[in-house]
Amino acid sequence: QVQLVESGGGLVQAGGSLRLSCAASGHTLSVYNMAWFRQGPGKEREFVAGINWSGTSTDYANSVKGRFTISRDNAKNTVYLQMNSLKPEDTAVYSCAAADRSYGRSRDEYAYWGQGTQVTVSS
């Protein structure tokens, strides 16, 4: 299986930006569809953004559309989430996930998950 490790989280003021990275090992990331999910305190995990194996197709939750950009660099075995114009409601643990058989917004489509990285947006 593939192992995923997120990084880049931290504390940022509203309106600021962060870039999250998800580095993969154990298997080449190029064969996987990838996604970012997040889970805020007391909230359910929700889909944030997805990208297919080649990077030619992306999908975004309405709450982040126009502010977040998902991308991937298969040569570096890394997926990114560029987050701009951050809002306090973006505060959550962000996790990357890999799917080898499907591509969608449901968390049960993704077999492999990272540990997550905390993003905190202050007012």
C-alpha cells in the first residue's frame, strides 16, 4: 500500500494563504486518484478537492471553489493543496487520500489516508 504524509499546516490569519503537501511512499502516486478531506472540531469529515491520476481533472467543494487549488507533481510523488483567502471556517485537520479504483467525493472510495495536518485560521 501507499503511505501518505501531509505537511504545511499551521496557524494563519484570515485572508492568508497556506500550501499543504502530501508526500507518498511505498507506491508511485501516479496511479492513484487523489483527494483532500478535512474535519473541523465537532464536525464530520468533508470532501475538499480531488484530482485524477494524471492531473487533467479536478473537483472542488463549493465552500472552497475559487480559493483552493489542488495539484500534483507525479515526478515528485506529491500532491498539493494551495489555500488562499483562508477563512476561520477553514479551520480543520486536512488529510490527503488515495484511491486506486475510483474517483469521487465519498470518503469510502479512498483506501489510503495520511495522518492529517492541522490548519487553524484566526479572525
